[in-house]
Amino acid sequence: MKTDRLFLEFMNEVIREKLESSNYLLEKKNINLYFTSKAEQDAGVAGWTEQTVTKLKNVIQRLLLESGILKNKKTGELSRLLMDEQLKRHLIQIGDIAYVRAMGEV
């Protein structure tokens, strides 16, 4: 998330909102709406090819799956990660609370 603004925004705008509302289902339409919204907000994103957008959607799903946030790609079931309290405090202390929030904490 620290090196990829698009992924950080996805975590904040889609995953965090789902976890905060106890909605543990990530649907394809959530990902599609996210990219549609970004294309409306930014001309650069709007200029991306469909192939690029498809690749980015796959990368986001893979990152979520590998991190354990997405339990199953087919069902779209999400799970809340348990963040180590020391890590959480450290991130807050250094001003990186946005990353803590993006993972559904605080």
C-alpha cells in the first residue's frame, strides 16, 4: 500500500468500508465500480486500455488473496486480518494511521 496509491485507495474505498460495515463479501461489481469511479476522477486512468484494467483487477485480487484478506477468489469471502498491536501502535506513532485504517483497524 505504501508504494501503490491505487491499491491504497482500493483498500480504503472498498475493503475498509466493507469491513467497517461487517460486509465480508467482495463482488466483481465492487472492483468494477472502483475502476469506473477512478476513470471518472482521473483522465490518466480513463485512458488505460481494457487489458491494463483487467490486469490491475487480477493483481489486486491476487494481493488480497495472498495477504489473507480474501479467503476465496470464487466466493469473494473477506476476512479481517489480526494486526499485531505493536505494529499497529508503531504505524500510528509514525503517522501512518491511514494504513491501519485501510486494513479495517482503529
